[in-house]
Amino acid sequence: MSVRTPDPNPGWLPDFALDETRARVPILYVEAVPVRINALGQVESIGILLRGSSTTGVMTRTLVSGRVMHGESVREALLRNLAKDLGPTAFPQLPASTVPFSVAEYFPLPGVSTLYDPRQHAVSLAYVVPVSGECNPRQDALELTWLTPEEAANPEVLADMEGGRGALLKEALASVGALPQ
Amino acid sequence: MSVRTPDPNPGWLPDFALDETRARVPILYVEAVPVRINALGQVESIGILLRGSSTTGVMTRTLVSGRVMHGESVREALLRNLAKDLGPTAFPQLPASTVPFSVAEYFPLPGVSTLYDPRQHAVSLAYVVPVSGECNPRQDALELTWLTPEEAANPEVLADMEGGRGALLKEALASVGALPQ
Amino acid sequence: MSVRTPDPNPGWLPDFALDETRARVPILYVEAVPVRINALGQVESIGILLRGSSTTGVMTRTLVSGRVMHGESVREALLRNLAKDLGPTAFPQLPASTVPFSVAEYFPLPGVSTLYDPRQHAVSLAYVVPVSGECNPRQDALELTWLTPEEAANPEVLADMEGGRGALLKEALASVGALPQ
Amino acid sequence: MSVRTPDPNPGWLPDFALDETRARVPILYVEAVPVRINALGQVESIGILLRGSSTTGVMTRTLVSGRVMHGESVREALLRNLAKDLGPTAFPQLPASTVPFSVAEYFPLPGVSTLYDPRQHAVSLAYVVPVSGECNPRQDALELTWLTPEEAANPEVLADMEGGRGALLKEALASVGALPQ
């Protein structure tokens, strides 16, 4: 398909090429809400990432997310991004079906839609993913906190979620019957 | 809710009461297709139960299934019936959502619908359930065989499924993207 | 299946038989959230039923719901109950799939679960159903009001919903991407 | 987001830019299986597109499909592509939820996956869409035929589907309970 020489990082793009591509087509992402479940499958806690900005010092909350690379399957992208954000010992249980609980659409201008991403028009396939191991984000700036469904649905927590993802988190909770009244 | 004395087997019904009830309302069931999945969540094999009839000697194939008892939640019924049919070391990973891949409707007359159950009008919530442990059916007459998606979708296997469940098995495979071409 | 003579109201049960059955097995219901959608499929308004109690004068809000009768399919039950609660000119667009957005479990004791029904243990398959015609509830005590997603998600409206159905309504809104932030 | 002058065809790309983009990222598509349903929501027939190749004369079967443009929502892309392939009087009933029945992944090499697209790595959100009006493809080379579920599931029909879409069509049928035994 490509005349490029074999790439040590297939799917990776230099910055200028990614910027150019972002102006041309919607970019496909996968997104995951890590959860701990009990033996009955009920969600007991939700893993939210905390990211500190080195320049502004402001903390924002976010979900596991990342691009689907060229040539990569949705499942591979999901597993790779879970490993990137939760570390190698999280032991995520990937869903048997790739049908997401939500198709999240991010537009580059705030106010146009609930979800926004200043970098691009992104379309994200979002999954609830049970994890059974230890989660240790590999990036220094990232921290994982476990919240109960009640804590996660707190309006202040939801308002802190990056890019309007509070709405997506509520959909995630609703999809597993864990949205508090 | 009830004036009965506390019941050592809550939800259990004597035969005459169950027969009477079956003539009055549709009976709610849960049904499970046990699967083994790989790290990417892809289904590698499907567990099908083989049941020998002591009177006729005929073997039929079926899925994990059982009634939802009075007072029991759908999740509890699913876990109980998985333990009943797969044994205590199957380690099923119950889904985080109780939305089934199919609502299977069984009518008591063959030919009226694809699925039938000579005993009753039953409505069954059907789930694909990954299991990670050893499966050992507790009942003597029951045996579990693991088939690849290709083997499970074989028309002869599907035709052997009790009550027309071949159609339900195909829906299960389709719901996880494992229905062969 | 039955030795009864053919029944002019098949599936109908005398009160004593229904009471007895309710003490024995969970009763299967269907439930519908009627919506008006635009050409893009986006939900613009949600139909909520208002029911006045003749004895207490208290108004409660509820959804379209009703039992699945013996011998009746889930689709037939959904269509019949939509006609019962919205009248003959509602023109509901029944979903092509019978997979519900939620399996709603009602237990007879308040506090045990979010959803409760003092009469019984009920399990309800819940659907969002677009309607394109005029809705006129046939029962005198019933009135239909159309609310925007924002109005429907108002905590006061949700708290007025019978049997804890505010939680179910929020799940319905989330399932169609219409749950306000 | 872009320094380009306002575009009369926003999202449209010149051929060289589209080719370049296809080598960089997976391209997002929407896909639709048009169906006719009865009052109960049951699928009675499925619309399959027949496309004649002007150069080879070979007929292939396909589904409604097209790219999601930059800045366009998934719903807008679905509506636009339905109009493109079925004409302006098809009256499609877009789903209230944008969750697809399947996430279809097309890779550029045949044999790598069930679905393939020689032009690109494409990821397609696939929907079953009831249509109530007259369907008249606007392109000369395209014709729409209506098949019963039994006819559509015929192995010869499935094998004629472009890019391995026979597998996707079977998933569509399974998702609405219309996959023949």
C-alpha cells in the first residue's frame, strides 16, 4: 500500500504530517473508562487520570485515550493505549465486542458540541474496560485515582474532565447501570 | 411481599406451581455462551454443552441457561447458572452491562418461531461470557466441548442445538465479530 | 400447552391468579420512552406520562409500560402498550432490534434497588421509541407532556418519576446521547 | 483550525491530498444497510446496491457507504450518504443512537482481515436504517434491489458483496434477529 521503507514505528507521523492530516479528515481515536468490577460484574470504582500541566500547573482529569494508527486494529489500539496510560500490569479485560458504548465526536471549536478538542476533529470509540491488576501510569505527569460511581458523577469532578468528557463519563456510567440517581 | 415463612430455597417452586405459572406468564431466563478470549478480546473458542438423554440416548447440544428466580437479580441468576453448568472453577467474567446481545423468545409450539421450548413461553436474556478457569459441569449427564468459531458455526452443529438455539448461537458469534463468512 | 378453552383475552389473568403468580416468579414487562426526533435522528423531546391518583390526588410521572402476556411476543407487547398509553394515532417506529437500552429490575421493597414496584418483582425491557403522530392517552387519568432533554433531566422531574424511574430515564437519555452535562 | 480560505465543499479533498492522507491514518466511514420494516419493527426486506463496472462489466453488490468529512458529524455523514446512494425520497429513519451495530475494519491487503479495501485502511461505523420512501440511486451505475432476509443471506449473494461485506451483512441481519437459520 505504501512505498515507504518499513517503518520502525508504523503508523507514527511526524508533527507536520499529523497537523496537515488533522486539517483534512476526522482522526479516529479509542477511549477507555477503566473500572473495577465485582464477581457479579457490577462496577465498584472508576479510574480517572489526573494530568498536571507543566506550564500552567493546572490539573485536568481525563480518560485513557489515543489514536488508532494506520494499519492497526481497533483492539490493538485499545490494548496499546491502555498499556500506555495504565502501565504493563493493569491486566485489562478487553471487550469481546468492538461495539462501543458511545461514539464520541470532538470538534475543534468549544461550544459547537459538548465534546471538543482544540487540536482537531476527532471521533472516538469509547469502551468501559474492567482491569484486574495494578495500574501505574508510565508518564510522570499522569496519576490514576479510583472513584466510586457516586464520586465520579459529582458535578465538580465531571466539570474538571478535559474537553467536556464529563458527559462521556456519565454515558459510560449509564451504560453499565452505575449512574447515581 | 409474601406471607410465606422464610424459604430455605427462595424462588424455588414445587412442580405443580411451576406448571401452573408456566401457563400464565412468560418465564424469564438468562442464557450464556461461554467463550475463551485472547488478550485482544477476540473469541478463540466457544463452550457448548452436550447433554445425553438417559431415556432416549440421544445427545443434544445446548447453552448455559436457567430461570431467574423470584427476588433474584439478573446478575445473580447469571452467576448461579454459570456455576451450575460450568462448575465452581470456571471464573466467568460477568459483563459490566446487563444489556444482552439478544432477547431470545421461546414459544411452546415448534414452527411458530425459530426458538421453541415445549414446556413454556420463555423469554431469555442472552450474554456472551468469557471464562478463564477450568469448566467442569456438575451434572453427570452434561459435558462441555470447546469449539472454534468455524466449528461452532458448522450447520450440523447448529442443527443439533436444542430448541433452535443454533440461531441464537449465530447471533452470539455475530455480536462479537466471530461469525465466519 | 394448556387445557383451558380458547381464551377471548389470551394472556389475561384474573386478579387472584396474577397475585399468586407475582409471588412466584419475576414478571416480564416492556417499557418505552417515547421521543420526537429530527431528520438527523437527534432526540428533540421526550414524552412523559402524568398520572393523577383518584384517591390521593397526587400526580406522578411515568413511562409507557405494561406486561408481556403469555403467548405474546416482546414486539407485540411493545406495540400494544404504546397504543394503550399513547392512543391509536401515535405512529411509533418500533426498533428493528429487540435488544433494549436497559434491563430494568424492580424489586418490591423500596431501598433494595434503585427501581422498585410495591406489587411485584418485575424485569422490564426498556426501549427508546420515536413517535411521529399525535399522542392521546386513552385513559382519563393519564396525560402526556413533551419535555426537552434539559427539562426531562431536571432533578425535580426525575424525582417525581414513579418507582425510581428517574434513573431509567437518565439511562434512556444517555443511550441516545441526549443526557445534558 | 485551518488557514485555508473558506471552502465551497468543506471536507472535500483533492485526489493527491486524499491519497496522501490514506497512507497516514485510518479513514472514517459510515455504512448503512437500508431495510423495510413492518409495524412491529421486523425487517421484511434489505436494500442491496448493485454496481456495474464500466471497464470490466462485472457487477458487484455493496452497501450504502461514504466518508465522514472533516467538520461533519456522524449523523450528517449518514444522512448525506443515504441521500447520495438512495436518492432524495428514501425517507430514512436515522437511529436515535449513534452506537453502530458493528465497527467494520477494512485493511488494504486481501486476506489480512475478512473486510478489505484496496484503497486504504478504513474504519466504518455500520447502521441498519429503516427507509419508508422510494429509493432511486442518483448515480447511473447504481441499482437498488430489495431482498428478503433469506435471499440476502444466500451464500452466493454474500460472496458477491464488495470487499468481504457479506460478513458485515450477516452481522446486520443478526443484530435485528433476521439471520435465517
